[in-house]
Amino acid sequence: MTPDQVFQVVSALVMPQWLLMAVAPRWFVTQFLIKSFLIPVLLACVYAWYLFSGGPVDFMAFSTLQGINGMFQAGGDAVMLAGWIHYLAFDLIAGSVVLRDAHERNIPHGWVVVPMLFCFMLGPVGILLYWIIRTIKAQKLS
């Protein structure tokens, strides 16, 4: 498969879980997906392939902004694709953790949909929004 085709496949792979978390959060299939991390694990396999198939990874490049920039510039489509898969996997994990935590704390689902949308698009911003909601809800309960 070409990197463009893999991009399309991995981008589509996360959509069912995101939709289920938004519209059927307590369905057993949704619960299985958020507890098993099945889709992020599948993404991790593809990520590892693209990350390590181009030869050895220069781990020292991760220590500076210039090193990361050089890695992305020199790595071409494979490194860009690995970076995208990294985002897809961790944003999905963030959304799963938010949903699971909200269930444990009995936070109504309506309060969680917007933070999950932000987890989907801007991972850390979704975590921040959920943390604010969780903090406010905890204060109201005490």
C-alpha cells in the first residue's frame, strides 16, 4: 500500500470508535473498545512498521526541536505518516480515558461530548476541557 492509502485506512479505522463513544457510550461494543485499546494497538503496529522500517531511529533527534524538525524533513512521507498515526492513537486513548473516567464519576454524557470532540481534533485541549468539567462537577458534589 502507498503511504496515501495507509493514511486513508488508519484515518478511517478510528472513526467507528469515536462515533460509538459519542452516540452509544455504554453499549458493550463501545465498552470493549475503550477498555481493550484494540484500535490504538492496531495503530501502534502500523506506527512501529513505518517508524522502524526506514532504518534505525535517531533517538537523540528527539532531544532538540531542530532534531525533530530534521527528522520530519528527512523522513518524507513515512515519518509524516508515523507522526499522524501517533496522533490518531493517542487522541483515541485520551478520548477513551475521558469517557471511562466520566462513567466512573457519573458525569452525564452530555457534559463529555464536547471534550471528546476536542480530544478527537486537538487531544490535549480535550483533556483540559474535561479536567475543567470534572473539577467543577466534583466541587458541586462536595
